[in-house]
Amino acid sequence: MKSIVLFGFLSLLCSFPLQEGEQQKKIAYQRLTLAEMEKLRGSWELKVDSKTGWKGAVYLYVILGAAGGEREGFGALVYDVDLAKGKEILRIRNVLLRTIAGVKQGHMMAMVTTTGRQRAPFEVKPSPELIAPFTVGGNKLTLDFSRSFQHFLPAEVTMLQLDWTKLEWTRSNRKRVDK
């Protein structure tokens, strides 16, 4: 009888780390507040010197919904592209690519988009192909588009052979020009 009780007790103790690990895998995404997303707001510059010969810059403008409005907690990504490869020039202006929301899972913060051209507010469903983890430190924004670049970047930019896992953007004073 003592051995059965001891075995049961040991089984119970051994199951705790497994259950804890299972819980860690199931940490739900939480929506970022407007205050947490605020550090993304503004214009950002990505200097490009690609393996395919393209040089120049891609500009990202992060626009956030107003506090108290129906779009609070959502935003939009707008791009300008100025690239050259020899005499070939790629210039794109004011491309509204996607609406975004912010989420966090543990310490990881990320932008989430949709599969279509849905306007905010939209149902936030984080999945690997719709999520872009980010960090902001000082004047640097690091984005991981490794699984999602085709959903977050203009098609012309996706052709560049860049390290999609660590795109480092620098805060810019560049102003967005409406069409």
C-alpha cells in the first residue's frame, strides 16, 4: 500500500513540469494598448543595399487610430520606395498596404494584419503568416518579416533579397505626401 501511495505521489510531482510547459505553449495573445503601440507611430527608413543590386531606401509610415475612436488600437502601414539598380529606378509613393493591430505574447510584441484588404477595426487572428514581431529601442525599429513579408511589404520590395528576420529601420523625419 505504501508503494502505491509513494508511486502516486511521485507521478503527481513529475506531472507538474509537463503541465507548466504545456501552459507556456498556450499563452494567448493580448492586444496592445494604444500607449504600447505609440512607439511605432511615425516615419521609419530602411536603407537598402541588396544582393540583387538594388540600392536606396524604403520608407514606412505607421499611422495609428485616434484614442477613443473605433479604430483605437489599430493602425495602417504606408510605404514610399526609392530604389535604383544601375539605370533602372523603382519609385513608389504613398502605398497603403495593410491595416494592422498590435499584440503581445509574453514579452514578444508584434504587428498583425489580415489576409485581405480589410479596414480597421477587424477581427485580430494572429498566425505566423500574418504576424511581424518587433522591437523598438531608441530610434531603431527591428521587424521580423521572415514568415510574413508578402503580407506586410509592397510586392516590388518582396523581390529584394533581404534578411527578412531582422530588418532594422531608423526613425526618420521624412513627411508623408498624400497623392
